[in-house]
Amino acid sequence: MKKFVVIGNSAAGIAAVEAIRKRDTESKVIVISDENYATYCRCLISYFLAGDIKEEKIIYRPESFYKENNIELLLNREVVRVDPKKNRIICNDKVQFDYTSLLIATGASPKIPEIKGLKKRGVFGFRTIENAKSIEGLIPVTKTSCVLGGGLIGLKAAYALKKRNIDVKVIIKSRQVLSQMLDFEAAGFVQRRLEENGIEMVLGQDIQEVIGNGDIKAIKLDSGKVFDSSLVVVAKGVSPNIDLVKETEIKVGEGIIANNLMQTSVPNIYTAGDCAESFDLTAGAYAINALWPVAVEQGKISGANMAGENLNYDGSFGMNSIDFFGLPVISLGIYKLKEDSHGYEELKVSDTKSNIYKKVIIRNNEVVGATFIGDIRNSGIFLRLIRERIDVRTFRDRLLQENFGYPDIMDFVKEKERLYV
Amino acid sequence: MKQLYYDVKKCLGCKSCEIACALAHSVTNELFKALKEEALSLPRKKILHHKGKNYPVSCRHCKDPKCVDACMACALTYDKKAGMVLHDENRCVGCWMCVMVCPYGAIRPNIIKKLPLRCDKCKDKNEPSCVKACPTGAIIWQEEIEVTK
């Protein structure tokens, strides 16, 4: 009997087992997770911490999911080693499992920089439900807090803390928020909205030291400034969990390299999600796009292919969507041009009064990036233009017009139109 | 399973379907009262113009729905039996992932309510309200036509 082993129980892992079970109800399927929690909506931990949603809403699949799909779930168990030659994985408790086909969807972990005092009690990453619960436990005794990093996770953590009436400062090394998904001008819109809602941003400065004996009292920045803070959330990016394939023939770059079938360099081992490095359609190079919808897409393809299909994955690209205090923000693909880049065109609408910013980046008559703030209608059309690499020459001038939409692109998309007769 | 089709040659772009849709999803279901409701009911269907023709755009209830895959809160699910993408407002956090991935631009954000606006085929009624509201019969409500690939 075939045996599918999936390491990882989040977006990619679940999408994969669902794709496997859609095609194969007989073979054995094992899911292994190092967390002690059945699958949950990782991206909702900030809403949970904020008090916007109750814990039961964070459950991604019902309890019956594993049983109904005949999946063996092993929690609280870390896979420390993959042995491709013997088709076997080894766990931290020495238990071993063999497999016919393996999916590595181990995700990523928060990067914790080497900073004095950063190992103290009261310093947290913000990645797991456990992180959120630990922070939650300290909320009654917390008045001041700092978030390190102005990316999506950092800002979501700041939002949650603010919602719980805790004074929060976001320490951002760069000169803008969301520097991995917005240009400087666009970031200004988000920053203003956060500041209007009482979140303080400290830009262009980095942390130097966490001060306190045992418990945290304050943080010190490289500028010399000191802020009172009894809680610190570290959100300075994530690194893929790929130690388990070190010194194997599985090829790695920044993450585990996946081909167009989501296969690693070892054919019966697949990878998906935040640990996988796949072709980035807009960058034209391999990259990790550690994003929920990307993980689901990749998981779905991996699972299908593990079960014998031959589905092609065109590639990933950055796709971020978030709402800050009623300001919706969507960023797709390339969001900022390097100073020395050639052959790109930018179309832009920017209106600080009505809080609307829209930008489209075009290369060789194809959209390779789009940013929407305030007005995000039709952003899905742009995602499609990017993914299907549609030539926009004939409707280029309409792209940022108010009534641009699906009818404009329908003659150019891959799928044949069938509702309009 | 029934699906909405559009005879675009007949569509005048009069937006009667938009009004009927907003009304059908209002609290009072009465036009003048609905206009005074605290949160104005918004249509889940929009008429877009292209090369002299009018196209009503709304959720198509895709069989392989990108919005369901992208929903990080598991608020969107696909009901195979009903052939519909369902939305659970209680689970939705308003992250707009669905808006971002809809290949038809058919999900619009209701920023105030923090909920996506999507056609629900007026599932509690016999047929979608837009069908009857269309003065030219451009909106067709019929069993799905299977397309061979």
C-alpha cells in the first residue's frame, strides 16, 4: 500500500491531503505537526489576540476532518531529518516513518536577531496560536509594548495590542512600513491610518538592547532612545524551516527548491508553502512567497501530483491583502522599481484626500505588479493579468479607470467565456 | 443545478438588476424604506460596459473557486451539492483575500461592514431577484450547460 507522509499541518499540508484524498481514498496518509494544535487559521492569530474573534473561529477544519478523510494526525512531533535514500523520516523522539511519497510543508519560523536581552521572558515571536496565547496571558499586566518590525506580521501584532488598550510602538529599521509589499508613497497611506488609530511608528531606527532583570522593563534603540516596554513582539521576518533536509541531496536555496510540479530535486519528495522556493512569475527568478493563498495553491498541486497527476504550477508571486482600521490594502507582484531598472512603465493614481492609491507596473506590455489602497475593487482582475501574462496593449489606458473590469479582459483570458451568450 | 446566464445583446444596462439585488439583500425589502436603512444595502451585481455592450458581473460560483482556496478564515466554502460558494459572515474577518483572487472581479468589498459582497443566487427564494427585475429578459436562470473541454 502506498504511504503519503505530509510534514506540516497548515495551509499547504491541509490543501495537499485534501488533494490526495480527492484522488486516492485507499492509501495511508499521515500528517505530522510540531504544534500541539489541530489545523488552524494561522493568519487569524492577530484577530484572536485583538479579541475580534473567539478561539473556536480559528479552527481551520472541523475536528472530524482527519477521521472522515482517514488521515493519521501526529501532533507535537518534530521531524528532524529526511533520509531520501531510505525513503524515511526521523522525528525528534527517534521514531521513524517510511513513505512512498513525502511532502515537506514545514513552514517558517520568526527570525530572532542577535540582540542583547532578546531571550528574556516577555519577548515573543508572532507565528503560532501558542505565541498569541502567551501574549494574551500577559495582557492584564501589560501597559506598554514594542513591536520590532513594520511588516505585515508586525503591524497586525501592533493592531491587536492596540485593540487591547496597550500602548504600542512599532520599531522599524527602514524608513517606511510594509517595505516588502509597498512603495514609499503607498506606505504613507497605511502609516497615517495606523497613527490616526494610536499606533506609534518609530522609523529608521533599530533595536539595540532589551533592558530588564528577568522581566522586561524597556528597550533601547541604536539612536540612544529608550522606551518603556514590558512586552516585545519580534516580527523581523521569517526563515524557512529546512534544517531537516540539510546534508541530503534535496536541493536548497533560501528555501527548498521546487520545480514546476512542486517536486524537489528528489522526485518522490515534494515541497509547498513557506519553506518552498518556487519560480516567481514577476521576479523571473526563484523566490519564497510565504503567503497563505500561495501555500494553498502549492499544497493543492503537490498533493495532486503525489497522487499521480501531472499538474503544472506556473509559479508564485507576491499577493498580499490586509485591512487596517477600514483601509484596505492589496499588493500584487512587483511593488517598487529599483533605480536602475529599465523597460518598466508605471501607471498611478494617488489621492491623499480620499485615501486612494492605485499603481500598476507594466513590463513588455504585461502587468507585473499592482498596488491598491482604499479602492481594491477588481484587484482580482490584475492578479489574473499577471498570472496569465496577458498582453494589455489594447486596454492599457483603461486599466485604472473607474469601470474597468472583467469584460475588458475576457477576450484575452485562457478560459473560454460561457455565461455571456 | 441552476446558473445565471446573460444574453448581452438584450442587456440595456438599465441597472434594474442592481437595484433588485440590493433590495433583495436589504432588511426591509421595500425600495423607499431600504434607502433609509442604517447601512445601505449594496448590490452584488454590477453592470460593466465594454465595446458598446453591457455585461452584468457577479459571482459565478466557480467549481474550482479561487476565493475558497484563498480564504484564510475558512469563511468561504464550496457546497458541492448546491453548486454554490457559501459565505459565513460570522467567520469572516474582512481580510479581502477573496477580492484579491477573484478572476472575474466579481467580489466587491463592503468596506463599512467589512464583508465581501457576493451573489448568493438569492438562495432562500425560488429564483434570483435580478431575473424577474430584468425588463428585457437578458438574465437567464437555467440548468447549467455542461461545457466540454
